[in-house]
Amino acid sequence: LAKTTQPISMDSYEGQEVNITCSHNNIATNDYITWYQQFPSQGPRFIIQGYKTKVTNEVASLFIPADRKSSTLSLPRVSLSDTAVYYCLVGGGYQKVTFGTGTKLQVIP
Amino acid sequence: GAVVSQHPSRVICKSGTSVKIECRSLDFQATTMFWYRQFPKKSLMLMATSNEGSKATYEQGVEKDKFLINHASLTLSTLTVTSAHPEDSSFYICSATRDRANTEAFFGQGTRLTVV
């Protein structure tokens, strides 16, 4: 199982762009990179998924370098409601995945 | 996106009793589901992989006789915490994927178990 490493916590002011980087040095060829958001007492919610280069959807962008050993989740113009824990997962499909520590993002007014 | 529903969302039970938690994929068939446990302010810990029609695969350190998993249909997996004790109090979460080619896992809303 690919192990992921993320910063444990980050603070950001409202309206700023937030970038959270995840390291996954032993990612396998077939692995996808997926980011989830979790609020207290709720299940994780899918944010974005990618395999290589850049992926963008209505809520975030995901940047993946050519070697795929890391990825960066970019949240544009965060608001207070973006305060949550963000998890980077590697794998997918029927593969079991291991959650890392996640990054607790605190958005400050 | 696909929906995975857990029931109940919250349960309180007495020590020594058993509690069953259901995980349903509402709009797709899930051959494989996963069960996680989460302690306060901690990350999710994988407990077991639930396979439809076969025995679950448990992670190291997880007691299979304590946490019974049944995946009798393609849309339902159940986790039964047997002879519950206060240390079993936790947040339990399930996830499912639509098919082998689909790489996104859909998570249930979680079940808060409190054993008194």
C-alpha cells in the first residue's frame, strides 16, 4: 500500500488560495490519487481525483508532477466552510487504501 | 455521484450487547466494501474488506469474532460489534466502489457508536 505524507495542519485566511501537498513516493503504476474532505462526525467526501498532470473541477485543482511521487491540492479562495480535514489517498477501485494523517485546514476570518 | 448510506447514524448501547451497522450502496452494486474505524481527532483506520458472497478480510489486529462482517448482497454489508464494551465506542465508516474500473470510493456518513 502506498503511504502518504501530508502536513498535519495549515491555517489560511478567507479568500486566499490554499495548496496542500502530499508525498507518495511508492505510488504504483496503476494507482490514482484522490483527495477527500472530512468534516467532524461525517464520512469523507470526494473532492478530486487524478492520474497525472493537472485536473480541475468546480471546487479544486489537482497538480501531479511527471514522476507522480507527490500531488498538490489547490483550493481557490477558501471560505470558513472549507475548514475541514483533507486526506490524500493513493490507490483506487477494489484496492484497499490506507488513510494518512490528513491535513487539518483552519480557515480564519 | 453514487450514494452510500449507513444506518444507524448514531447508536447507544449497553455493555455486553451487540450492535449491527448497515452499509448500503443505494444506486450501484458494490462487490467490495470497506469498513473503517475512526477515533476522535484521528485518521480513519481500515478494519476489513468486505467481499460479496465470501468471508471478509480483516486487517492485522482486528478481531474477526468481535467485528462480524456480512456482505450477503451486492448492495448491503453489515458490521456487527459483538459483546460491545466502552472501548468499542468509536465512529465507524464504510465505503464502496462501483466497479473495478472505477477508482473513486464512496463513503457512508458514518455511525457514531457509544457503549455505556
